[in-house]
Amino acid sequence: MDHAQAPGGLAVTVGYFRDADALTEWRNNAEHRAAQNRGWAEWYQSYTLHVARVEPSHGFMRT
């Protein structure tokens, strides 16, 4: 996962999954569901979830 937050509070978290089955497994995970319920009750006023496929993906790092 990657996370970034602006000084004003806007935050973005990106999760990466090997395939659709891994995403489904995470979504149905009991510990994740408990955290999700706690987030709805205690942390979030609102949020938006986007699910997307990234094809292709590459990077660069100067040595």
C-alpha cells in the first residue's frame, strides 16, 4: 500500500493486489471487515473508493 496526505487533510491510499481473487479475499477478510466497521463508526465522515486496473506499470530510479 501507498499513502499520501495533504496538509489540509485530503488523503489517498492505494492498495495493490496480484489479481481480482486477491482483492475479493481481502474484501471478505474478517479482520479487514472489523476495521472497516470501526472506520465507519469512528474515523470517517465520508470516503470514496475507486477500483481500477493498471496496465502496464513501470518505474525508474536513478542510481
